[in-house]
Amino acid sequence: MGTMRVAPRVHFGFGARAQLPTLIGGRRVLAVVDPFLLGSPFLEPLRDARVYSDITPELPVGTLDAAGETARAYAPEVIVAIGGGSALDAAKLIALLVTHDGPLSRYYGENLVPGPVVPVIAMPTTAGTGSEVTPVAVISDPDRELKVGISSPYLVPAVAIVDPELTMGAPATVTAYAGIDALVHAAESFTARRLDLDWSAPLPVFTGRNALTEPLSLRAAAHLGPWLPVAVHDPADRRARQEVAKGSLLAGMAFGSTGTHLCHALQYPIGALTKTPHGLGTGLLLPHVLRAIPDKERVAAFGEALGTDDTIGRIVEINRAIGVPASLSEIGVRRSQLPRIADLALGSTRLLAIAPVTPTRDLLLEILSDAF
């Protein structure tokens, strides 16, 4: 079985951003932009737009509720998002609040957005999150210990413009952690559990193992595996930037339909505890999660896409090459904290439902101990 949810229009390649004026087409525009891009020539097509740039990495829900109210009064006809995953997620949620009543907490979870939102044109400046083609946005809420997600097919952007030129200025650590997270997206979408779907009922946002996205996951790995270390160590290498951006886009198209699983479920409490970047945590965990998957043939098939007969060993090599720490102890986790991390991860029921192995507390502790 297969389900595809992806932006109706996707443009990829150096110079693709030149499509933006045509896509805006004289409509009233709200631009949601990472603050470091203010004054950038990339924003020239948006000179007549209203700009929102109060983007913080954790996306506190209160700031977005307020931004949504302001945007609703402005009544944009289209929202253009330029930046990393946080900027793109912020734009999706502001688009939601322009069209539907807040607060955002009404929509925590899956399939609670009641209808279409203001169209979003998403232009990523990092290669990793895949947010430009996915139906989910992640925010932080002070009333909750972990980040929370809002997932709905209505949140998939109307247009994705992936221009590798926009990633050329990304620092090495951003390139590394975003890029390895894209590889995790590819791996987890490819190894997701097969779900029994009821075609006569509303589908879940994430539909598990997917015949339509499997080729995308493997192609993403083929682009990312050899080229991510090059992009990290030679950020001016245009071929490497192109390959990593393509891999990230394909991985986003894949997991936007299938979902992700154990790396992400465990990373949310680890990230909250250590204040380390999301991709650092998912990348660190990936070899240990793959080791726990019983379907060794599937894990091996993913390795073939990476060009190896040792999937886990190759991922360890990539992590080492780009500076991902090798263990949880290196990022400040104590062994005594592992049970609490496992307990918190058990609350990520949406992610655990897609895991290709029964996600018991003992299994999560086994993975964590291995990673420690």
C-alpha cells in the first residue's frame, strides 16, 4: 500500500528561487523569515511584503499565538517562509491561525486542523528538516515537558522551492546536524512498520511503510551518504550542496507520508535534557536503533543505497566524519537518567506506533544503554 502527501508544486535546483515573483503573483504577502536573513538579497522579491522575523529555535507556542493574531489582522493571501526548519514550521502555524481560531493548543496531535490554511511557499535555507514538504510543525509549550506536534495534511506547503544556493552560507555544524537528520528521515521512513489502513475511514497523517515512498528513501540515502561529509568539510562545494539538498528533499517527501519512529521518540526527551541540536541526537541514535530492528534484510537494503554491505558501520563512519558525538555520555547524559528518558519517550505514541519493533520500555532502555 502507499500514500503520498507532498507539496502540489516542488521546484529544485540552483536558481529555483527565481520562480518566487511568479508564484506570488501580486498577492498580499506575509514573509516569515529567519532574523539572520534580514537585509539579504534573497529577500529582494519580498520588498513589498510584511515581514515577521521573531523566530526562535524552540518556537514557543505563546509567540506564535500572538504572531497568528497579528497576521490575521493583516490578512495575507500567501505566506512565504524562508529559513531553517523553525521558520518553515512557524509559517505553517501562522497560516493555520490566519484561517482558523486559536490557540494552537486546540490542534495538538493529528488531523485536528479543520480545513485548508493560507497557502505557504516554503524556501529552506538548510538541508535537513524536510519541512517544506511535510504535514507537521513542532513547537514548545511551557506546560509540557517535551515538544509537541501539530500534524495535518492541510499543513503541507502549497509550493516548495529548494534552491541549494540558499544553503551555501550554512555553518558546518548546521550542515552536519541537519544533514544527518535527513539521513535519519530516510532510514526511519524506509524501516517503518507496515500499518493496516482502513481505506473507508479517514487515514492517519502518517501511514507507515509505504510502497510509494520507499524509492524516495533509498534515493535520499544515495545522495546524502557520500556527499554530506563533503558539504560539511567543503561548504563551498556546489555539487555537494546540491546533492545534500536533493537528499533532504527526497527524505522529507518520504517521511512526510510514512512518519518517523524510534530515533525521534528518544531524541525529544534527550534534546530537552541536554539542550543539544535535534539532528545531533537523532544521528547519534540511528546506529543503535537500526541495530535493534529485527528485519536485518531491510536494514541491509538501506545500506546498499549507501553503497555498503555494513549499514551500521557506514553510518558510524558518516557520524564520525561530520562530528556527531559517538555516545550519550559525551553530550552530558548520565546513566541514571536513562529510565526517565525511556519513560518520556513512551509518551510519543504517534512515533512509537510506526516503529518496526514493539517499543517496550525494556527495548527503549536497551537502545539507550547501547547508545550510552
